[in-house]
Amino acid sequence: MINYNGKIFKPFSNSDNGETSHETVFHYQQEGNILTAQYSGGKIVTGHLIGLVDEKGNIEMRYHQVNDKGELMTGMCSSKPEVLENGKIRLHETWQWNSGDHSKGNSIIEEQ
């Protein structure tokens, strides 16, 4: 299992309907297979996520955040890890809003 504890991630790319950007910073914590993170930056004032990590490092998570319009947004995300040549982790994410327009998207975030 990949251990994400103490790792910092930033978005590399995101669908147009997403709110994360290159200014968003995710601070991951992991205990056992339970993953949590706090994040903010860009359009996101503050956000939190909670998820479960499987034996291959895949993450099933739920997130909630307050954006710069003062809206509370929620969603779910599945992340698949890729270990880069330099040893850093890239997460390929498929997500969907549970609020707003319930649209779907894809994003990539990379360990800093």
C-alpha cells in the first residue's frame, strides 16, 4: 500500500467544471488505510477530504469545500496512483459533484 502521510500535492490539470487550480495545495495525512487532507488556494477558500486507500494505493474519497463565491460544494472522487521516474506520485482522478450541477470531471495532481 502506498502511504500518503505527510505528502503535499498540487493540481497538474483539471476539467473546466472543477474548482482546483495550480494555486490549490493539498496536505495529505494517512493512518492505516484512512486518508484525510486539508486543501485551499485559488477558487477554494478551504476544503477537506476523507478517503480509503486500497492495497494498490487507489483512493476512494469524498470531499467538501467552500469556494470564493461562498458556496459549499461536495463531491466524490476515485484516484489511481502512478509513481513517476523521480519517485514522486501522480494521481489520476475521476470525480463528480454531489452538489451544483452534479457534473463529472477528470484531474491530475502531483506530489510536490
